[in-house]
Amino acid sequence: MNRFAIGALALVAGSIALLGGSVPAPGSQSDPDARAWNQPVKPFHIIGNIYYVGAKEISSFLIVTPRGDVVLNAGYVQTAPQIEANIRSLGFHVADVKILLNSHAHLDHAGGLAELKRVTGARFYASAADAPLLESGGRGDYAFGDKYTFPPIKPDRLLHDGDTVSLGGTTLTARLTPGHTKGCTTWTMNVQADGKQYPVVFACSTSVLQGVRLVNNPLYPGIARDYERAFRVLRSLPCGVFLSDHGWMFHLDAKRQALASGAKPNPFIDPAGYRAYIEKSEAAFLKDLHQQEKEEAGQKPDHPSR
Ligand SMILES: [Zn+2]
């Protein structure tokens, strides 16, 4: 078992538990993991003006405002029609989607963007640092090369850390949490529920992909510093409602079931789960980093890696 051993996926009581530090590549739709992740699920109201319109493990969120709606993440190419159907089955209109956002430029979150833009006519805002990867349709990814491509999409507006996107009284703030991709974007906003206000964090993936060099990586110099910054930013964010890219990252299945059976308070209000997620993810990153640093030092005793 080498240090890049793929994280094993175990099917546990109908939900996918991720074991180990590294994660599988997002894969293509022909990949069995990808097919399992992309199973359609019933859309539902999460909290405030936020709805879940994604697939089983591939998140997509609809944020509804009086001036039109925002969709964050579009899944695979094959997820886009599911998202459209989910928006309609909740009683909303696909044509009301005015803004498309993305957490990061991998095919399992950006694959359906071009299609959603085509059917909605929405404007697409994305981080400047992920724009080249979005415009190339995933070609030239520092981790995947040209292996996992998707329909290219050009952002209508480029965002930097701290930039905001506002529509109909809702303001989303882009926080750069790079590493997983160079422009990985964590989105934050506030929701009102039961007369209270809660800060929401849509956390961008922080996993280290299989085979990625964190030390002396010519394709991504400074990658380890970027991951460290990502964890620093995530720790600094106030979080009441914790949401993320993949269902298993925020225990979507269990929370959905609890919510449906009337659990109070809303199970998606989970600041402890957010802290636990960051700690677990950071520990996995540090384990990889320290192992690679040790190996580099062993191979080149005269040139310590840091
Ligand atoms: Zn990813």
C-alpha cells in the first residue's frame, strides 16, 4: 500500500463513507463511483432561502431571491438535466436562475455549467484562479492533466478573495481556499430561520488528490502553502450551516433524513460538524505533507525540502 493509495469507498447503510486521507478522482460518468455519486435524489428545502437540487453525493444548491435565483455548482454533464428537473419539481423556474457559481473547476462540479448557462441564460461568476481551467474544460489540470475534461465555460466576471455577489437581498462572499484547485472557492452567506440569522459556509473541497506532489511540485509551486492558507481561512469563518461539494463531506444523507422526520433544530445547523470536517481534512493533508517531506529529505539529504 503506497502513500497514494486511493481512499476506499465503503457503502454503509445507504450512504457513502470515505475512508483514508486521499480521495478517488472524480471519474467519468462511466466510472461506477461516479454513477453512484450521481444517483438522482429528491430535491428539498435546506434552510432559509437555500434548497438542495443536486444528486446523491454531488451537491448543487439553489438560492432563491425575489429578484431571481442563484445556482452553486452544476455537477457532471449528466447532472445538469437532473438539476433543471429538481428546480422545476420544487416549483421554481429554471429561467429565473440569473447567476451561476462554482466551487471549483473539476468535472463533477463544473461539468454541467455550460448546459445550465445555455438553458438559463444566467451570468457565470468564478474565481480568476480557476478561470483558465474552466475555459479549457479541465485541460491542463495540475492533478489530472487532460484526463477529466468537461464542456468549457468562460466566466462573465472574475472574482478574487473577498469579492461579493448580490441578488435580491442575498449576498454571497467568495473566499479563496486554494489547493484542491488553484482557485477553489468557498462561498459564505447568511440565512434567516426561526427568527434567527445563521452564517452559512459552502466549503470547497480540501482533499489532496491521488498522486499529487505537495513538495517541489513544478506544476503547482506553493501548493502546500495554498492548502495551509485554505485551512486557515476555513477555520476563521463563522459557520452555523455547513454545506459542501460532496454529500459525504457534510453528512447530507443523514441530515436530509433527520430533517424529513422533523428534527429540531434543523440538522444542517452544524458548527461542530464543520470544525470536525476541517480538522479531519487538515490532518489528512498534514500526514501526506510530512510523509512527502520525509521522503524528499531521505532522497536528498543535502537539500532539505523546506
Ligand atoms: Zn474536486
